[in-house]
Amino acid sequence: MVDSRTNFAKEISALLRETYGSKIKVFTTEIPHSVRAKEASAEGKSIYAHDPNGKVAEAYANLTKEVLKLEKQRLAGKRSWRSRCQNCTHSQTIHSAFGRMMP
């Protein structure tokens, strides 16, 4: 969760993206702080049940879209890799050990 109202939070977000963005996937969606989210948690409800049209629910929906898009790209790459190696001479053990690193 990010409190985008403060300069400190903005600086930390930028620093995380700058430091780790080339090494790991840092999603663009930021989940904002919200009293509604705290209320939902206290009531044991999901944000979608408590405040389905709020900014936190919208942010989680956007994050979900980002994750699904990334997964779709990953699976497409995996299928592409499998089709290239379908007739190769590598053993299944090598494919398991090295995954997508093989040709």
C-alpha cells in the first residue's frame, strides 16, 4: 500500500522501481491507503464486498489485470519454447533442470 499524498512515499516508490525494476517485475499499479480498506479488514470482508466502487477495489482490479497480462505473456513464451524444442535431442531431465534456457 502506498500513501501517494506524501513526498516520502513517492520517493520510495521511485527508488524501488529504479533499484529493482530491471531485476524483478515491479508492477505499475499502486494500492492506495484507505480508511475503507481498514474497515473492510476489521469487518473480515473483502474490499469488493465492502466498497466495490472505491479506489482500493479499483486498484486491486488493475493489479489483477497486470498480473494476468504478465501470466498470459509467460505462458505464450512457454508454448513458443516448447514448440521449438518439440523435436530436439535434449533429455526431459535437462529441460526440467534448465527450463526455458534451452535453445
